Amino acid sequence: MKRILVVDDEPNIVELLRLYLEKEGFAVVAARNGTRRSRSTPATTRTSSSWT
């Protein structure tokens, strides 16, 4: 199973994405901010993207 990290400061968005992605077969790690993301994700798997 592939794992995906969802980071957003809006809890509703995190939950919506988590539900959708789990339905599609992903294991989801969710965080509400970058600090939690840094602690929950090993350095070798970190990626960053920003949508503006």
C-alpha cells in the first residue's frame, strides 16, 4: 500500500482528502501544519509543494 502525506491547516480539508485517498487505497498520514509534518515524516521521504 502506498502512503501519502496530507498537510493543511484546515481540518475539514485534511479529513476530506483523507477519506477520498483511503477509499482509493492509500495509507494517509495527516498533519495540520508543517511542524507536525516534520516530526511525522522521515527526512528521506519529505517533499514540499505549495499551491498559490
